[in-house]
Amino acid sequence: MKNILSIIAIIILLLAGIYITNVLYSEVEEKTLSNHYEQLKIYATQSSLTIEDFFNHFKHSLEFLSNKQEITNFDDNSQTILKNYFESHHDELKAITRISAQGRIIYTYPEREDLIGQDISTQPHNFEIMQTHKPVISDVFTTVQGYRAIVYAYPIFDKNNAYSGSISLVIPFDYIANKFLKDLQIGQTGKTFVVSKAGFELYCSNSDHIGKSIYQNTHGFDELNNMIDHMLSGEEGRAIYNYYEKDEDDDVVKKIAYYKPVILENTFWSIALVTEENEVLESNRGFVVKLILLILLVTFLIILFTYFIAREKRKSKDALVRKELKYKNDLEKIVEIRTNELKELNESLKNDIVKRKKIEQELKNAVEKVEKSEKIKSAFLAQMSHEIRTPINTILSFSSLIKEELSQHVSEELQYGFTGIESAGKRLIRTIDLILNMSDLQLGTHEYIPKEVDICNDIIANLLNEYKVIAKNKNIKLELINRTQNSKVTIDTYSVNQIFANLIDNALKYTDEGCIQIVCERNSENELVISVLDTGVGISQEYLPRIFDEFSQEDMGYTRKFEGNGLGLALVKRYCELNNAKITVESTKGKGSKFCIKFKNNKN
């Protein structure tokens, strides 16, 4: 009976091993496919982002060119600008063209006199940009020279914001294919193909497919047709489908793919990476055999081990009885010793807890002292600032009265002295205001009053009116560029007014020539973004990490060129945080600075 039970146990063990093997292999296979999908996803996503960045690079360049007055008016200097731009990008471009608002070629480089004046308004991309006045990326087409190309057309507007034509870049598609797609292959059977929004294959590892409708190459495979439908809908995902191994004369194999859209201006492409399933799972083929052998070996070892255990069990039973009494006595001694050790340890822990509580209380008292000291400092600064402000206002008032009364009777030196008193007084008043505002924020006494305000039209426009005289005296162009019809955000009016007053004041202070632009626009998440750009002295990269520190300036010496106390930008950052806004800065020394403030959509 015992032998029969043993045989049954062995059979059950083997069946269990086979079942476990099947389950494990299924999990390993699923995990392998999942990992490969992730690999395909990473490559597809990277390729998509790289191509999008490639076009965004041209978008920034076209946006810059379209805003240049020479390009808008198309004077003699514009041809040099377009030629220089082409020469610096000749590896990426075939031509650059300036087109009029009526769709006629004004200029093209490389220069072709026979094309000047030609009407190309019927070309799809030119027709679309003339209708929409928005950037357009054309479908891939074959030029008369025989190469496949894409046109990136960007609109141009005059100073009255009226459409005045476009700039077009002719980009050879082979450049994109060779740079971003040619080497994009995972495994020996890996393939890549790119489909346009209209359903044509722009690129494929099988060159015979290029230029054809993607549905012509599916050969009626339903899973593949379904994947193509999702790709042409601009979706991202993965798929498994049957297809010919290499061409129509080969066997049908199962393939796995991951597809990802490439978002462009007015259209999109969809890129798909494909690998044969057999290649992905090839490394797992020997896994089943090895696992079965391992289970058989383990089963044999278990049987052998069980036999020896049963034999030794009999011998050990008597020895255990003899040792039980001995272990019982030893255990009592060990318990007694451990009890004493635990008592000592418990006493030590109690002492440690008392010491820790004492240290925590000391730290708490120290923190309270620091906080109290900080509040006293801020309160002192605020009180002293109020006390200083009153006599300064009196001095300024009397200085102004004396200047008016004696303006006809004093020398130019005294006139210059009165001007110096007024300038120094106003500078001191501004410093006091900054200290008071910073004290309010540190003490938490600033009254936050949320209100829906049109920032561009109600705040910035008024500030520009205040600063336009200063800008005019310095011969600096001060302009507001509003690219959104809705610049309303719920904010604290006073603090936001201070933000842009400080930024515009700094821009005027550090700019000797050129222009200052305030740009209002909405980003892709419909968040209001306001940028203050200047062509001033700029900021060094070493100083940028400390630019928002309190009482910090790039030039802190006694011979510094620009006056200031280093509180303005620190206060700007604190006010941005108060209004749930984020401020960033970009700058190049000697070329100017750009401050961007992004207001969140949620209302305070």
C-alpha cells in the first residue's frame, strides 16, 4: 500500500511540474513580448520626438524670420538674410522661397530668375496657408528634379497684423529618412514604415511600398487593416498581425508592432516599428526543455531526500527524547539571562528617549527663536521704512517747490543738484517700497484679493503708458504683442502689477538700445504665458541660479554700472508664487534676456 501511494505521489508531482512549466513559460513569453513592446515604444517615441524637434527647429527659425521687418517689407537686405539662412542649413534644405500674399514667388534661393513672379497659389500647401494664415507642412511630393520633398510654409504679417505672404522651406524627405529612419531597426527581422495622414507610405524598409496607399500593401489581413485604421486616426498603440515573412511568395508569419503619431503643424504622420514574433521568442525556445529537465531532477532529488529523511528520522527520535531534558534546563538558564539583558536594554532605551525629548525641545525652542527673530527683523524693517519714507517725501516735496520757485534764478549746477536730490529721493522711496512689500510677504500681512483681470489690456497696457516716456528718452522701442483674445486670469491685482512693473523697469534699466517686447499668448495647455524680452546687457550663465536671491546682483562692487538693491527680482518670484504662477528666465550675456511667467488655469 505504501509503494502504491509513493507511485501516485510521484505521478502527481510530475503532472504538477508539467503544469507549472506551462504556466511559467506562458508568463515568460508574455513578459518577453511586453518587454519588447516597451523597447519598440521607446524607439518609436524617441523617433517621433526627434522628428517633431527637427520641424520645431525650423518653426522657431521661420518665426524669427517672419518677424524681421526686412522680410516683411522685403527690402534689399531680405535677400541676403534668406541666402545666409539657406547657406547655414544647406545640408537640410533644397530651397527657401519668399511668396507674396497673392501666391506669387517674390524671391527664391538658390536663385532661379525663371521662377520669379510665377503664380503657385494653386499648390495645396500655398492654397491652405492663404486661406488659414497658419503654418502648413505639405504632404510628401516628387519635385520636377525627381527627388521627394516636403514644404514647410510659414505666414508673414505686417505691422497691422495683415497677411502679407509666406516663407517656404523645401526639405528633402531623403534627409529625414536617412537621419531619423534608416537605422531604426530592432533585431534581424525589424522593419520600419511611416504613413501620412492621407494614408500613403512615406517610408518603408521595403522600398517598393513607398508612395503607395498603405491599404494596397495589407493584402487583406484584418489585424493589419485594423492597426492602420488606428494609425490614420492619430492614435498610439501596439498590435499583433499576420503578414508575409518577406514578400508575397513567402510563408505567413506573426508580427508585433508599436505605432506612434508624429504631430506636425497641420497634419501628422504615424511611425510603426515591426518585428517578427518568432525572433522575439527565439531565446525562450530552449527554456521549456531546460525547465522540464530541472523539474525531473528536482523530483528525483526530493524522492531521494525523503528516503534519507525517513531513515534518519527513526535514529533521531530517540536522540531527541534524551536531549529534551538537557535542552529544557539549558533553555531556562538562557531565558533568565536574556530577561536580565532585556531589562538593562529597556532601561537604556528609557534614558535615550528622555535625552531625545530634551534635544527635540531644545531644537523646537531654537526654531521658535529664529522665527521670532525673523519676524522682529521684518517688523523692524517695515517700521523703519515707514519712518524714513515720511521725511523723504517731505524733502522731495520741498525740493520740488524750491526748484520751481528758483528755476529762473539758479545756475545749471544747482539745477543739476535739484535733479540729483529728486532722483536719489525717488530711488530711496522705491527701495523703501520694495522693503515694505518684502516685509509684508515675510510677515504674512499682504492681503491677497483674488479678482478676474485682463492682464494684457488692464495691467500691462497701463504700465507701458507709464514707461513710454522713459523708453522714448532712451530711444528704445517698447511694444506689447498680444497673441491671445483672452488674457483673463484670476489674480491679486496689486502683486501682479508689481511683477510686471519690476520686470519692465529692469528691462529699461539694462537696455541701452534696441527694443523691449511684452508677448501675451496661450500655450498648448491653454495656460496664459507672458514673456518680457529685451535686447539689453544680458545675464551670465554663472549668475542665473542666484538671480532670484534677496539682495543679490551680478555686479556687487562699488564701481558697478547699474544702481539697485537686489530686491526687485526676489520680490517678483515671491509674488509669482503668491499667484500660483511660475517664472523662468533665459539670457545670453551681451544679447538680452527673456523672462516668462506662466499662470496656472486653476483659480485661487
